Amino acid sequence: MTLLTEHILVAGAVLFAAGMLGFLTRRSLILLFLSLELMLAGVSVNLVAFSRHHDNYQGQVFAILVLSVAACEAALALALIVALYRQRPTLDVKSWQSLREFPGSEPTQVDLDAVEMMEMGDPSLKLTPAGKDPLVEPMPERLFTGIHDLRSKKGASIHD
Amino acid sequence: MVILANQTDWLYPFADLPGWSLLSLACGAIGLVVLQEGMRSSHFLSTVGWLLIGFAGAVAGTHVRPEPDQLLFLAFSLTASLGGIFFLTFRQPVHAALGFAQTVLSMCGLFFLQSAPFLAAATMMVYAGATIIIFLFVLMFAQRSVLEDHDLKLHAPRSAIFLITIWLAIVVRGIAQPNVLPPASQPDLRRPSSNETLSVEPSRMVGFGKAMFTDYLWTVELAGSLLLVATIGAVAISQKLAREEA
Amino acid sequence: MISLLLWVVPLAPLVGMLVASLLSLTGARRAGHYVVIGAIGLSTAATLLVLANCDSGAAQTAWGYRWLHAGSFNVNISLRSDPLTLTLLPIVTGVSFLVACYSVGYMTHDRGFTRYFAIFAGFVFCMTMLVLAGNLLMLYAFWEGVGLCSYLLIGFWYQRPSAAAAATKAFLVNRIADAGFLAGILLLWRLMTEVRPDVHDEVSLLDFGQIFAAIGDLTTSHPSSVTLVGFLLLLGAIGKSAQFPLHVWLPDAMEGPTPVSALIHAATMVTAGVYLLARMMPLLVHTPAVLVTAASLGAATALIGAILALGQTDLKRILAYSTISQLGYMFMAIGSAAESHLVGPAVAAAMFHLVTHAFFKATLFLSAGNVMHAMGDVIDLRRIAGLRQVLPVTHGLFLVGALALAGIPPLAGFWSKDAILAVIDDATHGPAGTIYRIIFVIAAISAFLTAVYTMRAYFGTFLGKKSIPEEAGHHPHEAHPTMLIAIAVLAGASLLAGGILASTGAIDRMIGQIPSLAMEGSHHESSTIMILSSAISLIGLFVAWISMAPFPFLASSKPSRLWTRLQEIGQRRLYIDEIYAVLFVRPAETLSHLLAWMDSVFIDGMVGMIARVPTALGVLARQRQTGLIPSYSLMMVAGLVVILYWSTR
């Protein structure tokens, strides 16, 4: 019994699984990136096995490309890790948890119309009550100043 | 819902996998959990873990008949898997990185077996040489001498191992199904125009070079440009932050 | 030529309305009324030309276009002009024209000046279309149209809660009646399709001509259904004409500008109910029950209106109740057509009173408007008095109107009221004679009360010791001459029209030209009734004099208990509003509250629950959003496992 392509594929899958497992469990930033490299290595094994299976160089060339992408990724990842380390000298993933969105860190792009609707009620639904002169309270101007106030307030909070 | 009602085989997803492979997978997974725990706390647990993983490997290995090239394949894949386990279980990051290096070197052996000597050499140079060295350098730069919390503790190891064992079982089942691959050495309709084959023994490297610089010229050039852009990007990222610091 | 002129009558005000609406948007404040007055003037001129060119009593139609066409249901927009139309149309356009001229002065300082004229022109358009409508559905459409304009004009000063409430009340009360009217139309159409099953595609079954031609078949095949149609039409008529028990909206409608009260709520729109009954008379002749009901309701309304008018202290409200009472007279007249030989005289008497009433009531309202203008909107009889010297011209005009309303000979009201009494008297000889005898007595009592309250209003306002409220300012003055001229024309008509029309018998001749309303024999002049009628009016005048005049022996004595009681009842409007509140409004409100509660708890709760589901899911999902890359990728791998499994199995 000769070596079957299937065996190589299983070996590649095991390598990929190991990389994936490392990515899921390890907490050091550097080891995370090494896990990614391991996953790419598993894929390369598969590609080479297919190259052999189909008796052409397609898979090998693809593996070369994966190799170069892995190199790029390593370079950029290390640059980012160094940059992060300068901000806060730790390699723990959990220390960068605050980069997510959480209550209190709303996005800075706010739908001002929606906010205004919420705060002042929908102006289109507001009929003048019977017995009141609609021209006494100039609705549009008030709305306009409302938006204006809101904008300036929001702008200030963004820069804070 | 009709599918769910008519076919109940989805309830037994790995019924068509041989029992020994399921046993091997399960033992490996449990062993890995035990080992990861043992590496942090006790030698006894780690011994149990190693034994379980060894048992899993033995179960898998006895089902492959030892012929010469299979022996080499078994050796390389064994060292590669061992390297992966080291990478996963060693708490000291430098040790883990060395486990990674072992995996990559074993992988290069697998490349040799698959008639890809150039790729093996390139991988050895790029991965085991450049990448590992850079990673080790950064580790030296950033790592404290004392092991920290994030080195010792893992993030949700059990659920991750559980999930990935299932994943592996699915993949293995997929590979093990008959007629998944076309028969080996059949004329391939998708063969590129340079028409190079691996079977011509003396011109291996020649064929690979021809394929790369004729059929895949643009792709290779694109990969080169990507490398250049990544270099510039890496420089830009560190430079910008350096200026901000000042 | 005639059909072109007929189209000019409604379309000129329509154009005026559109132009004025656009002008009111641009803010060109002082332009819209020229267009509107010009348009109404054109309409009036066209009406008079049509009237002059009309020789025979045959109905003329002016084709417009096909409006609806669905199977056998076919409605055309076409105008129909017959003697009945031509009796009413000059009143509508002519009085509208005069009131529009008057309004220019009255509304000068109002901010909604152009808006006022736009709606005014819209009303004239709808009213002329109503009168000229060639089929029942078109009549209904413009019936609603005048209702809308009335709503808009009652609520013209929408800043005042009372005006907004009055407009809503008028609209809702009319809605009850209009629902009945619409049901009547639909039932009639249904009956028509049954008696005319294979009608030609082009024929509109709701055309008046078609209905009148089919009446014989209708009454023989579906007598009870025809009676039901009659009652439903009567329901519509009593709503629009403010007859008991749906009269409650009209006194409140006085919240609108006074010219509007004069035109819409006295002279024209409220008479649409009378017009409808007169128009449908060929059908109603076969349903005597409907006519007796109409007469009884008319009698009740006339009496109630007169009693309530006695109890009012507000000049405009006195006139409003008086309008209700006089409309009751018209209904009594229409209702007296229960016998075939009385149909012509009954309709003629109703139309006669309609015409004269339009003149003298418009005179009275517009004069009251002058008083209001001069007194700073105060028209409470307890606060104003002795305005004879302050407003000499208005005083004279009001006196003419009041005498006409009171039925003092030889003014207009005397002649028309006399005609009505004569018709009722004739009806007493018929099969339902007992009822008509009661109605006659009530009519006589109402005539007496009419004289009393009218002259009381006159004495209280213009005679006696001069009393001017502070709101009037330092120098209350007479209205602008154009306003006075407009009233003067109407007052002149009140003075003379009755005598002229009665002596020449013009209305009788006009109405008699309609085939189904032909006068059988000449209308007999009953000198007894004339004498009775004038005696009643004069006694009423005298009673009013002694109740109001500052005689020393009367001034010292306390007002009698009857009088105070009457005042109280008048103020409370015979408790009818309260009864309605208990019977209809409160249950409806309770139901509404229940439904609102259901809405807020169940419906809103369900909607809110649906809205809360994504929020809850979001809360759950947000807990997974830890910012931890391994946990994100764990979920990714879980997804990958699922996808992989489903794609490879």
C-alpha cells in the first residue's frame, strides 16, 4: 500500500486544527500569530498533497503564495504588536478588550434625525391642538435650534 | 424540516467513521485537555495526558501498514503533531515557539515526500529561518522573565478542544469517504498550459520554475508587490507611533 | 347655450376658490376677495340669464362627463335645471353675492381674510352643484361638500376652543344624518336595479329623471322599501336642516363669522334638507307616513325652536333658534303634501317660505353682525340696549327684518307663513286630519312665539336706555356703507318680495310647471287664516312690548315665575344636550376609553413586545461581545463546524 493523498490531507487537517486550537486558547499576542502561521502551514501541506495528486505544479505555486502572504502577515503583525506594546507593556489579549464597543462608548457617528425624533417627538405627528394658534409657536424654528444645539453638544462630547 | 424528519442520520454524524479513528480522536482530545491542565499544575496529570495522546497515536498508527515511504510519512507527521502539542501546551512562550519550529521543519519533510523540494527549502528558510527568528526576537523584547497570568492560563480550553475535535472528525470523515478525490494520476483537465508534470524526475525544479514564471507570472508578481506593500506598511505603522510618542 | 350658462353657475365659484386658495398661500392678502366676488357675481348673472331664458317647465340637463362606470352602476356628472332648481338657484347665488360683498367689510381686519373667501367660494360652488345636481349621488357628494365648507367656516377661528368644538359637533351630528341619507341612496339604487334589470349601458339609474320615471314600478313592486327609502332621505334632510332631534348643532354653529351664519346657517345650506324633500317629492308622494313624520317633526322643531329662542339672551343665538323654528315651518309645509292635490301647493308654500326666509334672516344676521362689529363682539341682550341712536341705519334694517320674521303684514314673512298655514289647514281635511289639526295649532302658537322673541330681540337691542359695553371702545360707529348697502338690498327684498311673489303667484306658477307637482285648480286665498295670522303676530308684538318696555308699573314688579323658568330652560336648551350626553355621548366615551385602554395595553403591548424581542436578543448578543479575539473566533469556529457539517453530510 503506497502513501495515499488522504493520509497527507489528514496530517494537514491535524496541523490546521492545532493552529486553530492555539488561536482559540493561547492568550499571548505573539503566540496567536504563530497559531495563524500554523494554520497556514496546514493549508500548505494540503496544497502540496493536491499538487502531487494532480501531477502538476498548481498547488505548489499556490503554496508559495501562501508562504509570501504568511511572511507579510508576520511582518505586519509584529509591527502592530510592537506598536501596541508601546502603548501598554503587556502581551495579554485581554488587556485590549476595551477596544470593543461597550455601553458608554457609543459610536461617534450619530443619526441626528433619529436622536432629535426621540428627544422632541415626531414633529410630523404633532397637530396644532384645537383652540391654539399654530403661528404663535413657530414649530420649525424651534426644531432647527434643537438640531443646532444637539450638533454642538455632540461635537463637544466627541472631542472630549 | 422535511429533511430533518425524513433522514435521522444527522443525529449520528460520525456513524460512517471507523471506530478506531473515533477512539483515536477522542483519546487525543481528552489527553490534550488533561495535558494542558497538567503542564500548569502537576506532573501526574501531564503524564496521564501524554499517555492518552500516545495511546491515541498508537491506535491511529497501527492502522497504517509500515511500508518504507509510509514510515517516513509517519515519522514526519508524528514529529509535526508533537510540535503542535508542544506549541499548545508549553507555558513558556519561547518553548512554544520552538514547538512551532519543530512542526514547520517536520512539515518540510512532508514536502520532500510530496516531490516539492524547492518548497521545502523555501519553507525552511522563510518559516524556520526568518519568521521564527523575528518572533523569537519580539518575544525576547516583550517577554518578562517571570511567567505572567496570560502565559499560564488558557482561554476556554475545553470548549475549544471540544469544538475542534468535532471539526476534525467532520473533516476526517469527509476525507475518508470513497471517491472524494479523483483517481490519482489521471489526466487533469485543469492542467496549465506549460504542461509540466511532477513525474519527469530530472527536471523537477525546472518544471516548477517554468510553471511559476510562465503560467503564474502575474500571480507571483502580485505576491511580490504584496510583500513590498507589507514592508512599507510595517515601517509606516512603527514610524507613525514613534512620532506620536515623541 | 343654456347648458353652457348652467355650467358657468358652479364653475365660476370653483375657479374663484382655486385662485383665492393659491393667493392665500402667497400671502397676497388683499386680492383674493375681488376674484371671489367677481366669480360669484358672474355666477349670479348666469343664473339670472338662465332664469330669463327658461320658458317651459321641462327639465333641462347639461351633460358633463361620466364619473363612475362599473357594470350597471353608472353615474354621470350632469346638471339638471327645472323650475324647482330655478326657484332656489337665484337665492343661493344672489344672497351669496350680497353676503360676500358684506364680508369684505366685516372680515377686513381678520388674518384669515383670503382663506375666508376661498372657503366661501368653495361653499358657493358646492351649494350650486347641490342644487343643480342631475342625480342623487352627485347631490349627496355636494351635500357633503357644503357640510365640509360649513365645518371649515364654523371652525374658522380655530384658535377658539369653542369654535373648534362647535365645528366638530356640527360635522358629527350631520354625519349621523348623512349615513342615513347614503343608506337611502344605496337602497334606492338597489330597488332601481330590480325594477330596471336590463337597463342600457349609458343610463345612470340614479338620475332624477330615471327615478321619477320608475316610481310607478317601484311603488307597486316594493312599497315598504320605498317607504324606508323615504324615511332614510328624511333622516338626511332633518340633519342638514337642523330639525328635531338633530337640531343641536345649529345654535353652536354661530361660533363662525356672522356673514357665514347669515349665508350658510340661515339662508342656504340649512335649506338643503327642504330642497331634498321637495326634489324627491314625486317619490315621497307615495309614502304618506314619511310626510306626516316630516310635518310632525317640523311642528315639534318649530315649537322647540321658538321656546328656546325666547329663553336666549345672545342675539345671534336667538336668530339661530329662530332659523331652526322657521325650518320647522318649511318641513310642516312639505309634510302637508300627504294628499295628491296638495302636493303642488305644499311644495310651493315651502319654497316660498324658503325664499322669504333667506331674505329676512340674512337681513337680521347681517344687521346683528353690524351690532357685533360696533359693540366689540358683545351681543348679550343684558349688556346692550338703546342702540337706536348709535346705529341708526342698522336699526332700520333690523326692524324690517324683524317685522318680516314676526309675520307682520305686508312684509315677506307674513305672506309665506300665511301660505304654509293655509296648506296645513287644507291638509286637515285629509285622512290624517287629526294630526294636521294639532300641527296647525302648534304652527299658530309658534307664529305667536316667533313674533314675541323677534320683537323682544329688537326692543332689547335698539330701544330703551342706551347701554354700551366697554368692549365697544370710545366711539362705536356704524358699519361701512358697502355693508349697509348689501343689507339694504336684502331688507328691500324682505319688505317687498313677499307681497310681489304672493300677488303674482310666481312661485306657484314655477312649481306648478313641474309635471308631478301640478297645481290642481287655483290656490284658494283664505281670508280667515290671513286675519288669524296677522292677529297672532300683532298680539305677539304687543306681548313683547309689554315684557320689555320700561313701564314704571312693570319695572317695579318682579319678573314672573314663568318667565324666569323659561329663561332657565332656554339657557339650558331644553336639556336636550344633556339628554344626548347621557344617552349617546357618555356611552360612546366609555367605550372609547375602554378601547383606548385596550389599545394602550394590548395592542401597544404587543407592538412593544415585538420591539423588545430584538432588544432582548441584542442584550444576549452583547454579552458575547467581549472584545476578546479568542471568544470571537470560538464563535466563528462553531459556525464553521455547523456549516462544514451541513455541507459535507
